[in-house]
Amino acid sequence: MPKRGKKVKEFEDYQLYNTRMSKRNKMCKDDQQPMLSNFSDDILRHILSFVDTKFAVQTCVLSKRFKNLWKTLSHLTFDNMNFSNRMNIGGGYYFRKFVLHVLSHRDQSINIDTFSPAYNYSRKDESFMNEVTNYLVLYNIEELIFQGHWVDFCLPVELIIKCPSIKSLEMNGFGSEMLPGGFCFFMGLKKLHLSGGLFPYISQNHFDPFSSCPNLKSLYLGKCFLGGSSEFSVFRISGPQLVDLGIFNLYLVGHCRIEVCTPMLTSFTLMHSLPLSFTLVDLPALRNANVQFSSPPSLYHSNKIRKAAAYDLTNMFRILCHAQTLTLSYYTIEILSNAPNKVKHKPSPFTELKKLKVKVQHGENSTKIPAYVLKYLLSASAYGASLEVEQRNTEEMDF
């Protein structure tokens, strides 16, 4: 009997391989189908809450069961970029149309937990946002997140006054008219995140924009500019229940001091190019302090500026004296190193310190920390504070 050719053998092996792979794929599909169908609606809604609402609506084509699932979502996220082509034509129109379509067709018995539009607002969108506002007022919105460009947007008074349910507010890229009357109506607000914007102040010696938020627990100020026609002497951050405060590149006009009146504060973060001037206020509940400056002292113009920076820094450390964990950037250490007379003869303020963390980046040598700086930071600790050196990641370096 003649031997089969090599090509015939290869062809038969190929057919056998295809047959096995087809059976395997069919088995995988059969295994996956029951798993998806066994998920409860609550789990599916939880999964869909992490994606843009446009994609959540598109899941209706996957199964008859999913047809109306998106109508019961309480977390609504809309990104204008998902409606724009490469030429950015018609994105705004289809974005607005889709948002109103979702709001008008969703299950009216379900409140909205989160509403997050990523959009470049302009004056022509005022009627659109009025429709959105009227809807949010009716369905007890809890969290508002404004991403994009909202410089011309004025948060409707109706939303502020008639929505005591708002507990979290995040505004990125906002203008001076964003909040009519300030924050005085946000009685239930617990979390406030402001970044990349401008808000003015009333001409007075003390500017205290958050005093009317008695329930505020978390406050973040990032790359914000406080502008106005005249200067004020003190920028006050007050909050009887505030526990978490983060300040990232806050730009103040004139020679302004910062006063933190937050007796319940446990966590304080300051990331800035240069030290800021703080007014001495006791923070008895403070446990974690993170102070990282980004500009090397070698760039300071004069010895006078270096001394002033060290003075502001040591003065701020007196406010943070109850910290148990202190995190500093290497540039922060250098500020102290470049003004030895401001450090050598001062007692350490950190009597409760347990751990000192120094964040270094590539090229920085932690062994160069002078002994008098370490003594200033660690000597007063009743717990024998330890020193820990960590590599600073990219996100921390880019503030």
C-alpha cells in the first residue's frame, strides 16, 4: 500500500486541529452564557456604573434581558468626546441630545446618585443645562462632577437651594461665576473638590469661603486662583467636621496668609512649588501630614528668599506638630538644609511623631540629609520616630 504524502498528512492534522478548536470554542461559549445570565441585576448595574453611560446603553444589543437595564442606572457619566468624530463636528449637538434622551427615558422611580458630564460648556448651552437641572432637582442628586471646561457656567441657584441631597461636588475648569453666593446653601455638602479654576472673594480682611458648609469632611483645592480687585490678609479654611484637606498649587494674590481652623482634621496634604505662609492654629487631631515642594532651593533668587522659605516652612511645621506620620519631599528637606540658622537652634515641633518618610526621585541622594535637619525633625518624638526613604512616583512629581 503506498505511503501517504506529507502534504496529505499535514492537511489531515490541520482538519483535526480545526475540529478540536471549534469544539473548544463552543464549550467556552456554553460555559460563559450561564455565567452572564446568572448575574443579578444589581451586579450588572454595579458593573455598568464604571463605564460611560453611552456604552451602558449600547449593552442593550447583547441580550433581551439587557434591553432596559440602563434605564435603572443611578450613576450617569457622559463624555462629549464619545460623540465627536475626528473633525470634532456635531459632538456637542449629539451629546446634548443623548443626555436628554437618557434622562427622559430612564426609570423615573430611581434617584440619581452621580451625575458627571465631561463637556466644554458655552453660553448657548444654558437652556440645555436648565433642563438637566430641573431633572436633577426632582431625583435627589447626591454627587455632581463637572469635568472639562465650565468657565462660562453658573451653577443654577435652584440646584443649590432645592437639592439638599447634594453631598459631593467636584468642579474642574470653572470660572468666577460658577457659584452664585458662594457655598452658603450647601448645608449637606460633605466632599468638595475644586481644581483648575478661579473663584473671587468679597473685599475683606479675612476670606472664609467654606464656613457655611458645616458638614464638610473632605476638601481638595488644586491649581486654583483666588482673584479679585483688592487683596485680603488671611485666607481661612474652616470646618468643624473637616478631616481631610489637600492643597495642590493654590495661587493667592498679594502677601496672604493661610489659616486652617479645623479641629477635627486628621490628614493634611500640601504640594506646591514654594512654601506658603500659614497662621499658627492648633490641629489637635492631626495624624498624617504630607508636605512636598517641587522647586529646588537652588532656583531661589537670593539668600533672603531662601531664609523666608525656611521660615514659612518651620512655622507651618508648628501647626503640624501633632502629626504621627510625616511625609516630605527631598526638596522640602533641602529648604531646611539651605537655611541652617533657621533650624539648628529651633526645638523640634513633632512631639508625637512615629515615622518620617522622605520621598526621593532619580538623582537625589538621601544620605545628604544633614544631621541637624534630622535632629530638628526627629529629636522631640516621644516614640523614637523612624526614618523611611521612598522612591517618589511620577504622579507625585507632576503636581
